Amino acid sequence: MKKASTQKDIVLRAVKELVVILAVFLLLQHFGILNRLAPDSLADASMIDDHARDNKIKNNNR
């Protein structure tokens, strides 16, 4: 019985850690910190996507 409880504890701890990692990732992404931490090529690719989206919005509003 104790072994099952230990395995359950391990799974719960892993799930908690994944939730924390996801929360930190989403916060970093939301505040734009990932663009500062990412290599230039990744940051540039993200900016290109943002620029293309902004242009599409502008073109649709004309």
C-alpha cells in the first residue's frame, strides 16, 4: 500500500512541477520577456509573425 502511495506522490509532484513550468512560460511570453531571452533568430521570427499579422489587420481595415 505504501508503494502505491509513493508512486501517487511522485505523479502529483511531477504534475505540480509541470503546472509551475507552464505558468512561468505563459508569464514570460505574455510580458514579452521570451523575446529578450530567445536567440536573435527566434526573436526575429516572432517579430516577423507579429508584423505580418499587423499588416493583415491593417489591410482588412482599409
